[in-house]
Amino acid sequence: MTKYLISFPSEAMVLTPDELAVAARESHAVIAAAKAAGVYVFGGGIEEDVPPVLVSGEGGVSSRIYPGSRLDGGFTVLELPSREEAERWAARIAAACRCAQELREFMYDPES
């Protein structure tokens, strides 16, 4: 089985407060279905009020992150038997969130 990252940037979700409440309920229902199907690994939204930091191998912490590096919005990681199945789950999440989702495949690593 392969792990897939299904995600969207914050700017993709342009909803009114009422629409956001509905999207939250519907997306939580999709996540519940993924959990019930046994394919859910983890997911959530990036806390955008807390700035990212860069941590070196020596433990140094810097507010300067890699140029062009940006991660915000929401994501879900699912473990699925095929890319086609990942696309079906991504479509369900897109419908619930009211925005298209980016789909990426994690490389196989026997140690993870």
C-alpha cells in the first residue's frame, strides 16, 4: 500500500463563514469514512498563526526558512492500494472542502 498526501493551500478555500461551517462538517464526514475504511493515516490544518522556523542539525533555530518554502492550508495522508483510489478520495475531499486538492505520492521507504 502507498501513502498519499491530499492537500490544499489556504488561498484555495474561499468560503463565507456559513459555507465554512458546512465544509467543516462534510470534510469531517469524509475523514470519518476514511477512518472507517482503515485508510486514514493522519491529517489536519497547518496552524498559520505560529510562524515556521528552520532547525539545524546542531539545534540552532532560525526564523529564516528555505526560499520559496510555503506550507499552509489543510492536508490528509491516506494509505491506499492504487493511485486511482487516491484520486477518488481526493475528489471526495475536494467536494467537501469546496476546492480542488493536490495529490502527491510518498516514495516507498521500508523503514517508515
